[in-house]
Amino acid sequence: MKKWYSFLLLLLMSVGILAGCGEEQAPVQENQAGEQVDQKDAQAFPVTITDALDKEVVIEEKPEKIVSLIPSNTEIAFALGLGEEIVGVSDHDNYPEEVNDKEKIGGMEMNVEKIISLAPDLVLAHASSAHNSSDGLQQLRDSGIAVVVVNDATSFNDVYGSIEMIGQATGEQDNAEKIIDDMKAKIAEIEEKTAGITEQKSVIVEVSPAPDLYVVGKNTFMDEMLTLIHAKNGVGDQEGWLNLDQESYIERNPDVIITTYGYYTEGAVDSVLAREGWQNVSAVKNKQVIDVHSDLVTRSGPRLADGLEELAKAVYPEVFK
């Protein structure tokens, strides 16, 4: 009897040890290519996503080949560590540098045949152009490709939603949360630096040069950015992107003028400083005209936090020495 109890105790201990080992070691299985994958990743799929068009998209497995139809989606995907999985990008993609080695699938009009030939598991579309390319997107769906239409973000919270959606669609939720946390931390740091500003500067942001001069009003990324850095939007009483006549512009007399078209318009700052009849505008008189790269402040991706910092440095250089 004593031997029997000893054997039973030994058996129970062995089962416990084996169970413990099973918990420590992540089980693996093989994917369709015969490669071993962590079962934890495999169990994250299938996932069902309700995209920006309120369509339920089922993604059966973690995508191995992805096509992005717009630069903001591409930047998010690369930030999530999906550079190897990206097989096609739009003609307008320019960041990161690796996009230059990817297949181009068209600009405003996508090349549906080219996309299908790349045999992607997932296509990342965008609400800003989805209605103009609805037939093409349906062709992709009919070809068995999962199409996720990402929201057309107009605020930082919307951008976080875009990052979360792409993270979920690609099995990179943890990386998505880290990107969002890093962005929020950087924005909080910038807000803290500008919190002590007592005299707000009036700022007008130009998104296209004269004579077809457009500036940004309220309910835009740039307006939210100006609020975050404790600056006043010089056209904050107007809605969206607007064509502002020069007389009204001069009357508003901004302290700072930000141009965002220097990367494609030579001498953007000098052209503003040389405008006839503008010599008494504070920003011109004090040479407070600064160019900020458009992609950093208008492209709804992870670099928006960097764009906010560049804007803050341009408006309040004395705070960001």
C-alpha cells in the first residue's frame, strides 16, 4: 500500500510538471507554405472588421501579401513592421524609402488588373477615394481578396482608429497600441511645453501658393494642431480648406504664416515675403514665414506627432530651442 501511494504521488507530480512545461512552451503549427507559426498568432484569425463603409470584412488568416492604395495606409503598415508583406503601393507613396522598391498600382485610378496579378491577401483602401473606385474595389472582392476601407481621418482620434483597424486586419494589434501610445506621449510632451504660453500667436497655414491661395480653417488637422500648441488659427472662424482673398488675408494680419508646399514649389517662403502690399503684415514684416513639410502635417499616419512638433517649433521657436 505504501508503494502504491508513492507511485500515485509520483504520477501526479509528473502530470503537474508536464502541464507546467506545456504552459511555458508556445505550441506551433504550420501555415500553408509549410512554415512554422506561433499558434497564438494563428488563433487571432479569422477576424471580422467593420470598415469605413460599414462593410463586414472577414480575414481568414494573417495576411502575407498586402497592397496599399494610399500613402497614409502604407506609412501605418510599415510602422507596424509589415514592410516585407507590402507588395504594392500607390504612385504617390514616398515614405519610407523602401516604397520605391515596391510595385506601383496606380494613382487616383488604381490598376485593378495589376493588383490582382500581385495576388494579395489584403488590400488597404481609403474612404476618401472609395466611392470613386467602388467598381474596382468590388472586382477585387469578387476575386477573393479581402478589402478593408480605412476611415478618412480628420482628427488625431480618427488616426488612432485607422491604426487600430489596420493593426487588427494584419494581426499587429500590439504594435498598433504601441504606436498610438508613443504618439500620445509625444503630443502630451509638446502640450506640456506650450502650456505656459500666455500670449497666443495668430497663425495662418497655406496649403497652396498664390495666386490660387488656399488656407486651412476649423475642423481640419491643422486647426487641431494649432489648438494643441496653444496658437490661434487666423482663419479659425471659417470652415475647412478655403480660398482666401488677399485683402481679407492682409486684414487678418497673422503673426506667423506657415507654408506647406515648399517641397514642390521652389522659394515658397521668399515668394510670400515678396508679395506686393504685404510689407505691413506682421508675419512678413518680422520674417515669421516658415515652411513645414506637407506630409508631416496632413498625412493621417504615425508621423503626425512629428508634424505637430515641427509646427510648434515654427510658431514658438523660443520654447523649442
